[in-house]
Amino acid sequence: MLARNLLIAVIASPELLVGLAVWALVLYFPSMFGEIGAKLVSDSENWKYVTAVPTALFVWSATVFGDIRNPVDKEANRLLYNWPHYRLLVGRLYLALALSVSAAAVAISLWLFGKNLDHATIGALFVGALGVSLVVAATLTFARSRVRELLVQHGP
């Protein structure tokens, strides 16, 4: 059941939508990404943000991940841990963290090896990594708020 749930989570994820949107935009508007890549490469000040933003969003996501798994006090946490679908929640949390790590890894790889790539590829990879990182961070932040809200409503 967990594997099926994770497959559905990947197929129906907003992160996949971001990736598909970037891919479609690359097909139809490659010059847009070429301009973004050229701007990133042209200034060393811009180039350092290629890794900084997705990596910082990964750190934020990891922090929120911990907050979701241990949201409130021990009594409320016990209510969460005894929830029948807690295992599915944890699986989705790890999936979100894996997507965030992947986006940060793409950004770091781009920073290390990107000078050898064409500008459109640099732009597309950066926009994709940034988009996925933002979506993961936002989704986890909303989930943290909702879990806390539900525990306060239904807790002891």
C-alpha cells in the first residue's frame, strides 16, 4: 500500500507539474531559458545564488520535516503516531525531502559543472531546481500548519 501511495504521490505531485512545465517551456521557448542562463553565467554574483537558494530551501524543508514529525507536545504527538495513516504521511514526507535533495543536488552540480553547458540548459536546470525546491518548501510548510491545527482540534 505504501509503494502504491508513493507512486500516486509522484504522479499527482505539484513538483512533477513544475518539471513538466519547465520541459514544455524549454521546447516552445528555449530562448527564454537561454537568457536566464546567460544572466546567471555573466555575473559571478548571480552564479553563487545558483546553489544558495535551492540548498537553503532544502535546509528549510528538512527543518519543517522534523516539525511535522514532532509537531507539538508528547500527548498530541502520540495522537499523530497512533493515526492509522501515519506511515503513509511519513512516506510522503521522505518523498518530499528526496525531491528537495534532488533539486539541491542539481543546483550544486550546475554550479560545479555548469560553465561547460549551453545557456538554455543552465537556465532550464536552474529554474527547474528552484521551482521544485519552492514547491516542496511551500507544501511542507502548509502541511506543518495543517498537522498542528488538526492536533489542536482533536488532541487531548
